[in-house]
Amino acid sequence: MAARAEAAAHVALAAAFGVRAVVAADVPAAASLAASAVAAAAVVYVDVADGIRSAVADDLGALQHQHLSPEHLARWPLWPDSEMPEYLVDEWQDLKDRLLALDSGWTVWIDWYDSVLAGSPPAPLRSEVWEAAFTDVDAPLPWAKGAAAVNKEIAARLKALAVKPPEDRAETLAKLAEVASPQPSLNSEGLLDAGPNPTFDAPVVDDDLRTLPIRQRRIINGIVGDLPPQAPKHLATYLKDYDDELKVRGVAPILGLLKDMAEIIEAAVHAPDAADEWLSPSLRKAFDLFARNHDAIIEHFPLDPQREEIYASIPLDEDAAVGEKLYKPFAQALAACVEAHRQGLTTDDYVKVVAAMAEMAKVQASEPLGPPANSPSGHPPDSEISLGPEDRPVPVSGKKRNLLSGIGFFERTLSAVGSVASIASAPGMGTLTDALKRSLEMLLGLLK
């Protein structure tokens, strides 16, 4: 029985991941592969086959009903509800233990598969360049020299991806101003305005995206109506703000704000005490659907991964970006913007955008620091490779995104105002720009 279960486990792993390996290129082929794999597993062990059949059905159903694009499916958690079947958990742990015992640098592959299990956005982690490091796409790996040599070379490639020559401050500011979301501008009346980044927030609109905002807003309204009194107070606020962004801008939202709001919502849902204090199973399912719809929306913005890679390449001391050091620059800028708006220098949208960034910074400033440094999979780095967690590319956090967006937003505002003499010299504008310069300096002080 044990041998049959182990064999079934291997079939399960091959089937579940095998579909993902070909689905982006050939959906019919994926269906054929799924059917073959399920049939093979059924011969070995019926229970395993049922688990695979259910997982594959979910994947193909999502594709068929356009809930997910093939590209997004490849980055979705491998198993439904992000939970590997219980009968495979022990198998995977046993395989990890065996690989680590070989002392041949298998950590890189364990981390790779853990990221596949968990799913990930098209950020520096799981980017095309990152994936290519495990292959012969850019240069051949030393397969003839054995596993240790191959894994060491992969580790070196991953480390090189995380290392970037320093750039001067002007270049960093220009880059952040270019990609900032939200993006400030001067409207036809010469007022400071804000909205989506015209380049990096430009979506590819299809039938799926046209209906996604409506579907997402219905989910949000249902969640807000069902939130119990003991739910985190800021959760309803961010759900409503997310809903308002879709209501106002539809298929072309300010992507930076939308992503930061979604991350704060996700943090509340996945808090360790959420299930005990307020998150019922039915409400969790609603939040899972919210997260899937959000990911599907983000998938329609082809330049967003490029912006995420730019953010990931800029070193930031997130441990220092807490409390007043993170919140004060935004609060100071908001106070100046409110006064500038009173004097008729900005639009309502400009103040709302700065207020949203300030509120997010306030929440992020009070978040606890992450767990102690370790590898993503929880095991120590392999001694032969000596690849520490600081060497591995990681997804951009909401805190880092909001901070870098703020730097870019304030820098772009100062450039826009300074480019028009009549606006720069308008009564009250100097007070605003002086405040934004001070805020900008404080935020730049958090860069490494």
C-alpha cells in the first residue's frame, strides 16, 4: 500500500504541474495531458486521482470561463485553495529532506518548487529572467559535471540577478517619476491633478476585463455587508476605497493604489488570529474570490511587471521604514496639499490620491516586521552554495511600492510645477512645493 501511495504521489505531482507547464502555449494539449495523467493516477490509487481530477477541473474551468488567462494560471497556486492535498504534504517534505541530505545545492530547486506551490505574481521572483536561470535558455548549465555543479551555477545566476550596480540619485528619481502610479499632472486649467500612469497603467482591454470591475464590486459589496463587528476597522475602509476606484475608473484604475489596497486587505485576511476572531469559512471563500479577481485585473496590465522589476532593483531599508519615518513624510505632504486645495491649486483627485497614500503609509508604518531572515522555504541555505536570503530576488512589498510610488509622485509633481513659470510662482504654490521637497528628502533617506 505504501509503495502504491508513493507512486501515486509522484503521478499527482507530475499531473498537477504538467498541465501548468503546457497550458500557456496549448490549452487543448493541457486538457489531453490532464486526462492522461488522471487516468494513470486512477490506476495507481483512486483517492489520489480524485484529488488531481478536482484540481485539473478547477484549472480548466477557470480557463474555459475566462476567469484566468493561461499566463495567469501558470502563476496561480498549484493546488485549489493554495493547499496541497494532505497525502502529498508528507511526500514533498520527505523529498525535501532527502535532497538536502545529499548536500548538493538542491536548495535552489526546493525554493523554486515552493514558489510554484504558493503561486506568485509576475514580479522579479518568477520573472522570465528568473525562470531562465534554471535552464539553458541564456547559457548552458554544466549538466555533465553533476547536480552539485549545476545547482551551484543556478545559485550564482540567482545571486547575480539580485546584484545591481549603484546608480546616482538623479537617475533613480527620474526612473521612479516615470513609472509612478498614481501619476500627477497639470490639467487644462493649470491645476495639479492625479490619475493613472498613462503608460504603465495602460490595460489591454478584452471582454474579461470589461466585466471584471463589475464582478469585483459585487464581491466587495457582499463582503462589506457580511463583515462582523470584530473585523479590523481598516478592512471595510480599504474594501470601499477599492470599490470606489473601480467605480470611478472602471477598467483603467490607478494600479499602484489598487495593488496596495489589495495587499493591506490580504494582510488582514491572512493574519494568524483572523479565523479565530472574525473570518468565517464562507467569508474566507469570498475573500479568495476577491483575490482571484484582483489578480485577473492586474494580469491585463502588460507593463506592470516591468515597473515591479524597477522597484525591486532599488535598495530600500524596509526595517527602518516604520512608525513616523514612513508615515510623517506622507502626512506632511497631505497637510500641504489640503491647504493648496483650499487655495484652488489642486483638483479633488490630487488631494484624494495623496490622502490614500498617506493612509496606506499609516497602516504600513504600524505593521510588525517580517520573520527573521531565513530562506523562503524555511530551511537553512545549503553550505556548499552559501546563498543567503538576502541574495534571492523577492516580490515587492506593499510598503516598498507605496514608498517608491510616493517618491516618484512627489518628484513628478515638482517637475510639472517647475516647468511652468506662471504656475510655479502662483500664490501658495511655493509653500506646497517646499513641503513636498521636505517629504521627498525624508523618503529618500530610507533608500540604501
